[in-house]
Amino acid sequence: MSRNAKYFSRNIVSHKPYLPGIQPADEEEVIKLNTNENPYPPSPHVKDAVLAELESLRLYPNPPSGQLRKALSDLHGLNQDQVIIGNGSDDILNLCTRCFADASLSVGMLEPSYSLYEVIASLQGAALHRIPFADDSFSIDPQAVIDSGANLFFITSPHAPSGREYDQNCLRRVVESFDGIVVIDEAYADFATQNAIGLLDEFHNLIITRTLSKSYSLAGMRVGYGLGSPELVSVLDEAREVYNVDRLAQAGAWAALTDRAYFKSTCAKITEEREKMRSLLREWSWKTCPSGANFLFTLPVDSHGRTGQEVAVNLYEYLASRKILTRHFPRHELTSSYLRISIGNSRDMDILIERLIEWKTPEQP
Ligand SMILES: Cc1ncc(COP(=O)(O)O)c(C=O)c1O
């Protein structure tokens, strides 16, 4: 049947879907530094847990993912009724728009940020307020967020794609005066020095989302979670697809979460590689934001000393033709001259550095 918009919801007719970074076919040998995946495998306990769980696949999974809620409430020092588990943190972000946005309740986001926020607002038929950053270092103007008129506001912290961290005082200023619900998307917080979890005790209009895709190396398994007041969590829970996290994912995620030593050692390796790479980029005078995430956002300078969108695209293509994938965000002036590069293992980073040096070195006459 051909697409006939006559039968489609008004929200879907004008909808523009989310465009993920390139996911090459498995057999293609690339160094994949474009979607902030973890370069290390998940904890070895994950495989054992998933294999053992195969025995039980004829049965539906535990609807609230109870064991995971318990592990996460213990980890963060919260009560179990303050935790909700999702099929990736995208599932929780989606639930937030389902519950707190509609044609009369608008959504706000800082522009540029994770572009999924505008996609899920549009699916919900909600108007979107795009609030600019206060400067080109991605500083937040709390008053601009407070005055946005949105009912639901998404803040990415650490910010993507810059990696910038925001301290609790800045976030407190927003949450305490915002007349609506603030979602702080902490997808990358495990690589950062600070987070907003301490604010959950103070404010009941706050939801924090986290993911196991990055720091626990489980992007392919799809597990994320939300933290908030029991009141907000129970609303999200009522809208949640009842079996949203399958048995293999619940078992694997629990095994990953409870292997703290492995988690700490892989996060430490990634942050160490990140800092090594950042000092090199600074030596080259490539402007690079301090990052609390598993990626760096850098302004490439070519062999003629030039920067700008064309230079960034040139490097992006140069690396892609040498099978290194990175991410370029052409749609906004704060991002179009930069590349975002995920942190790989030390071998990936060594190859990346070799290619960057080739690219930036002037050709011999
Ligand atoms: C800022 C941000 N939030 C959320 C997500 C989604 O994570 P998940 O894999 O848990 O759906 C991503 C993924 O890249 C992200 O960059």
C-alpha cells in the first residue's frame, strides 16, 4: 500500500525522524569513533548471565525490571520507587514527552544538543522552544531556560556534542525556578567529575536519565534508566510499555552493573585516553572543550592554518576514506567547524593520531 497521508496522524505527517550516526555493516573493518560507543567489551559476567537467561525465554520478563531497580537504587542511594528502567535511555526520554508534553504543553531544549529531543517533541505534537547557549563555550543562561515557557525542558549534562560539564549550582538555579519538569540527560555522566543526583533530594520536578550504552559498553543491549521523585516515576511507569526491557537485557545489565571493578577500570582507561588526546590537540592549538564525556569536540586546523566548516568536512572525509568514522554536525554555527571524536582504545587512538598528523602536515614541494 502506498503512503496515504490522509490516514496518518497530524503529528506524523510533519515529522522528521532522528538520523543516527553511520552504523557500518559488521564485516566492514572501520575504527568507529562516531557514536560514542565504548571501545572495550562489556564485563565478562554479562555473557554468562545472558547465556543462563536463555533457559527462561519462554516466559515474559519481570515487568518493572525489579532486580535492576534494586541494584540502581542501591548504587545511587535512592529508594526503588525513584528508579525506572528503559529500553535504552531514549525510551525514558520518549516517556517524558508522552507524559509531560502535548499540543498545549511545550518542550524546551538548548540548541544545539542531542537532536532526539526535537524528534520526540514533534511526535507528540508539542511546540519546541530552542534556547541558545549564552556563549560559544556552551554556557547555560539559567534565566533563559526559566523564561522559555516550556513545560518540559531537556538539558544534556555533560553536554553533547561539546562534552562540557555543568556544576550543580548552575543546574540548581534552573531546576529551583523552572515552572515545569526538567530532564537532565546524563548519558555521559560516568565519565564526568560531577552530576546532578544530589539535586533529586531537593527538587521534585527533576528527572535524571542515564544509560548503560556508553560506560557499561551495552549499546547493543538497550538499557537505560530514569531517576526522579516517586510521583514523577510512577507517572512514567504507567505510560511505560509493560515489558519494555527483555529478559536478556535485564540479566546482562544486572551483571554489568554489579561488576564495579570492571566498570571502574574501563571508565578510567577511557578518561585517561581522552586526557592524553586532549593535551595533544591543545599542543596543536586545536580548540578543544574540556570534556566530561567519552568524546572530544575539536576545531581542526589544516596545513594552511585555516579553520571553518570546509576544513572540518575535509578532515571528516579524509578520515572516512581511511576507515575512521567521526561525527560532523553541519546544522549549527557552534558546531559546523568542529568534529566530535569518540574515545577509542589506545590502538584506535594511535592510528587516529597518525592520520591526523598526515592530514595537517603541509605537503612537501
Ligand atoms: C545525550 C544522549 N542522550 C541519550 C542517548 C541515548 O542513549 P541510549 O543508548 O541509552 O538510548 C545518547 C546516545 O548517543 C546521547 O548522546
